[in-house]
Amino acid sequence: MGCAAAAPTLVCVKRVKQDEAEEWDETMPLPGDIIEGFAEKDGDDDDDDDDASFVAVKGRSELSSQLGKMVQKVETIWVKVRRGDRTHKLRVRVVVDKSYILHKKYTIRAARDDRHIAVLGDLTLEKCTTLQEMSRRIVNVAFRGFNRKEVKYDWKRKVDTYLPDQASTVVASILFMPFQGEYYIEATISRCMAWFSAAVSSGVPLVFVNIQTEQIVTSEKTNQNGKEISRGGKQQNTSTSVELVQGIRLWFLPGVEQVLLEMIPEPGETRFGLDIKRTDEGFICVGEVTKGSVADRAGLQQLLDEANLTKHLLVISRLEGKSVMPSTVGSAGFIHCCDHDEIKDALASAMEGLDIIQLHIMAWPNQTRPKTPQAIAPATLRPPKPPL
């Protein structure tokens, strides 16, 4: 008596490597999806006139081979899947299937979620239908809410309107690394807040925004005896130890806003006329302005006088659009900040060429604007102008 013929199989999504089922939606490959074809097209996924561009899928191995060829040419592709009696076109990315070690295989993942990777297989129609029913129950439960869709956004117009000074990022941050041998985040948080409080107490007009933990990968090279190798060392037989540590990132506003000023030198002048210094917390501030100098004409003397009256420091946040604020506190306790001698050299070089210098000043509450044509509008979020 002969054996019964094996049931025909279809290329199907067996499962997905995304445990958060509540984050699934119908734009993603879902368990039970029968993959009928694929294409490179980049068009409206509801356009049925483009069906001819889809290449039919015959088996999982052949599909994997085709995906491997396409990933070298395009970042995203479209797949046509059947769910019940309807077909859908999904935009997906091609990725390596890491469950295969000896031979490289390819699969697909959701275009907007790196975690949502499909595991493909050759399954019977009955098995595909069972999986589709399971997926349908998951994506249709109450917590799914309304479907999501992509909408265009005029980023250039919005940035030009609401962030007119694009050299100012509005917010800034500094990363605090844990000290060597520290394993409790509370110690790093304490140093972070002590630094912030000290900066504000000294007169730097910072505004607290938020703090967050941040994972940092650190590495250290050692020789066979376990001793650390210096960067210039040529010791052989070294090993590298990698460690994941928890840092703290402090977000702050560099002043209630950043005022942009221009220093415009005139022929015959040899100095901009400002002396700068660095605070203990790593900020660059103006210490003195020469009367009648380029800096004075730009309004720095007026701002410095007001800063002294209000117990603030006149802090420079950016020079020529580049940040001069401290960026990191290392595990040895050193603050990584801008070298104020390098700033002096940059100013001297600009003066030699009579180049205009732009700088941003951290503003404090109720600060007056310099009464000079060289002062530019503050760099801050602002509403658009009303229509005429």
C-alpha cells in the first residue's frame, strides 16, 4: 500500500522574534502570512496595478537566495502576503537570519522595528491559517487602538520657522561616567547634581531639564600579567577586556535662551577686546571687555555689566556655531571641556584676517538685549509670525 502524498506547502512566516506582541500591527510581517511575491518597487502599497512587478515565491530556500541578491542593491523591498482571502503589500528590510550558522540565510524584518524579524518556513495551508487566526486575535484586541499611517512633514519649513538659529540646539547635555570601582548609580547621580548646583551657584545660567541613565561600553588592553597597556605601548600578547557601565546624562538649557552676537572688526584693530576664562565646572565666560573695542561694539560690555549686577556670569555657549560647553566627565574625574587657549588662538587668527566672529551667550531671566546693530535675535523657540 503506497504512502499518502505529502500536503503542498507554502512559504509562510512561522513566528517573529519580537516578544512584545502588543506592538505588532498590520504593517508588519505576522505569523501565518503567506508570502506570494516580492519586488523592489517603492510606491503606494495599495496600488493593485503594480502586481506585475512582483516576483512569485516558490520556496523558502529560493526566497532566501533572492533576498541575498537584493540586499546588495536596495535598503527596503516590498512583499505581497496573503491573509485569509485578502492580500497586503508590506514594506520590509532584508536582514541576515542569524539562526543559521554554517550557511548564510536571509529573511525580512519590519521596516520600522529592528526587533521584529520574521522566521520563514515551508508550511501547509492549514498551519498557515491557524497562525493567521492567532495573529488576527493579537492585533485586533482593544489595546491596539487605531491603525497608524505615515504622514509627510515639512521639516525644513518647521526648522526655519521655529528654530531660526540652527547653530543653537536649544538643549545641551553632559555625560558623567562612574568612577573606577563604583557599582552604584547613586554615586554618579550625586556627582552629576553637585556639578550642576556648583555651576548654577557660580553664576552660570543653566536650566535643569532631565537626567537619564546611559549604557556605555568601555574597553581596556592588558598584557599577560594583567597590567594596563598605555596607548603608545607596543606590548605583545595583549588582551582586551570589554565592560558595560552605567553612566548618567544630564540635560540642561544653556540659559533661558542663547543670544547670538557678531563681533565685526574694522581695519587697524588688532584685538577683539575681550578676556575669557574657564570656570571650575568647565564653562567659558567673558571676564573683561575693553572699552571701545570690537567686543564692546557687539554689546558684550553692556551684557557683562548687567551680569555683574544680577550675580551671573557672561557665559559663551557656542563660538562660530561650535559648542564650547563641557561634554563629558570621565571615570578618573576629569571634565572634558574646551581649551580656552585654543579659543584665544582662534580669535587671534580671525582678527588677523579681519573676519567676523559669531558667538552665542547664555541668557538669564529678564536679561536686556544689547542696544547695538551687531546684536542678532536670540536663538530660542519662537512662534511663527502672524499672517499679514
